[in-house]
Amino acid sequence: PEESSVTADGVLSIGGVPVTTLAERYGTPLHVIDETGLRRQIRRFVDGLQRRWPNAEVLFASKSLPVVGMYRVAQEEGMSVDIAGGGELRLALAAGVAPERLHFHGNAKTDAELQMALDAGIGTIIVDNCDELDRLERLLTRPQKLLLRVIPGVDADTHASQATGGERSKFGLPMRQAHAAIERMRAHPFMEFEGVHLHIGSQILNTRQFAEAVEKISSAGTFDTYDVGGGLGVKYTYDEEAPSVEAYLDAIVAAARDHLPASARLMIEPGRSVVARAGITLYRVISVKRTGDVFVAVDGGMADQLDVALTHQRYEAVIADRLDEAWTERVQLVGRQCESGDLLVDGADFPAARVGDLVAMATTGAYAYTMANNYNGALKPAIVFVREGEARLVARRETYDDLLALHAPAAL
Ligand code: LLP
């Protein structure tokens, strides 16, 4: 995180709070967000895009960190919000996000979710398919702003499960089918069709691909609004480089100047590049096993850091309470879930690890908390935001009672 430092006795400090204090106060595994750095990053997107293209809107892709405290920060710093279902809708509304600033995505929205969104006075619905148009025809009783998600035909250079803009994507309609859907919306009295949406994927490190998507979407027609999605990749490991926010904005705005109407509204929806680098996860070392390999096992794992298994995302980790000590061994940092794929870092350089050490894994602000699950009875970790020496709990740790509460009383 931007606001990190090391105390005189070698302890990592985030937002002015030593991680030892955070671990004692809130327990581990614990997600920690540097709120100052996070707010600064949001302003880079919001001010940066509006300076380059005044008729612009930046949406927070809230699937990356759907937490009430995060929705609030996003809105306070000038972002609108992208939600992808009834759950994120409820959280965003609970955070006080203005309904007209919500944009509802998804390739399989149910009647119940669409009704919830309409009742809330949702700003924009991004239509994915013709069955959704059937549903909206039945449900709409007053004018509703709509965008249509189209497939730009850009195969993003990223993990296959994170690429969403290729010809065979399950999201959106191919250009050749988009025109009929647009005609249908334009003919309907309550459908206010405003333009098109695309999203080519996530963790994309080549800005040229965003420019290509803007160029491709311009062939869909001339509209009031073009939402060109999220997807900017971030630097996870020392050996990796990622484009700056500014280089990314330069690339899409240059393409927009070349290919989109000058009066159009331009929208982007970053998630990962907003929150990933503001976050770390703290774990406690439970076991150190030296068998030829050195296995350092911690009190969390793929249940709270699923993308190590899902996309084989690589991370860096440190022993956060002994940063003043030299590295002496290369270890396998492993989790406690019952799978060999539960490998948090394949080759971390540590001082001789000991039971009780505090491990910090970096760049975990996005797609960690949100994909946490109860595999092996794991409990969802707590999240704290830290800022100027103060920590505040924004989501408490799940408890065993929370797990039991889901089960039929008769079975207990
Ligand atoms: N807009 C739409 C319609 C999206 O589907 C997504 C992400 C975004 C925006 C934000 O993309 P970002 O700026 O965060 O790359 N579970 C995966 C990540 C899935 C991303 C899903 N869609 C992972 O852990 O890597």
C-alpha cells in the first residue's frame, strides 16, 4: 500500500498502524485496507478521466470489494457504482449510494432482482440478452435508462477465466445481433436506450487492447453513451510491470477522440486497479515443516484467497513483524485448506520462519474478500480500513454461529 512504512523494530505499519496491533486487536486472517491510498487512487481515476474527457463517469466495479464501507468511500470520492446482482444492490443501498448512480450488470438477472432494482429507482440497467428484454417488457411501468452489452471481439491477453470480450464470450450480444436488440429498445415506450457497454476482461497489462476495444465498439453505431468497462491490470510481484492509471486513461481517451462522437458520454468501470494495491492480508504462521521443501502454513488459504487456485494469481509475501531480518530461506507459503492448489506463494524469501510469525500478503484488496468461501468450514475474515494511525472495522469476522445459523433448526 502507498501508506506503508516499517517501525524501528522491523514491524510493517499500514496507514500508521503496526500490523502487530491490527492482528492482536482483530485477529487473523485479516484484510487491511489503506484508506488514504485508496482515496488517492480513486481521485486519479475520477479527476484523470474528467480532465481528459469532461463528459465522463467513473463507476466502481463493486464485485472487486463489495463492502458497505467501500461503497461509501467510492461515492464520497465521486464514483458511481457497478453492481452485479441483488446482493450488491442491497449493500450499495445500505451504504447510501444514490440509486440513480447505480448501474446493474449481469448475464442472468432474475425477475426478482430486476424488480428490486426498479423499485429502488436504479439509474441504468446494462442489458445482456434478449430474454432480459422480455423480462423488462413485462416489468417496466415507467421510463428506464438502458445500455446494451456488446461483444467487441477483442481477445484480451490475460487468464482465460478473466477474458470476457472474445467472439465466444457468454457476456453480451455479438455486434450482428445487437442492432435488432437496439431497434427493439428504441421502439418501446419505457426503454430509454442510451448506448453500448463492453468489458474485455480483467488484469490486462497492455493498454493497446483497451484502445482496440474502443475502436471496435465505435462500429456498433452512434450513441449518447459508451461504457468501455474495467480491466486495467496491477503489479502483483516484483518482476511484473503494470501501466499507470494515466497511461491507461491516455490510451482510451486517444481512441475515443479518434473513433467516438465528441459529445458522447464516456464511462469506465475499474475494480481491481482501484482497490488491489490498497489491501494486504495478515496471516499467523501455524506450522513450519522442513522436509527438503520448507512449508510455512498459515491460518488462512484459498478459502479467503481463492484466486491463487482459480487464476493462479502470483503474490508477494513477507514476515511482517521481522522486516529488519535478512532473508535466509525460500519457502512454500501454504494455506490450511485440503488441496495442494492451496499454495499462497510458490517461493517466498523469508528469514527462518517460526510458528507465531505474522505474514503479510500484498496486493490483496481486490477479489479476495469478495470470493471468500466456507471451504473446510473456514470463516470469512474481517476487514479493517486504516487511516492516519486509526483503524476501523468495516466488516466483522464470520463466526461459527453464523455458519450454524444457515442450517435448519430441526437438524441441530
Ligand atoms: N465491469 C464488468 C462488467 C466486469 O465484469 C468487471 C470484472 C469489471 C468491470 C471490473 O474489472 P477489473 O477492473 O476489476 O478488472 N474473479 C477474478 C476477477 C473477475 C473479474 C470480473 N469482472 C479474479 O479473481 O481475478
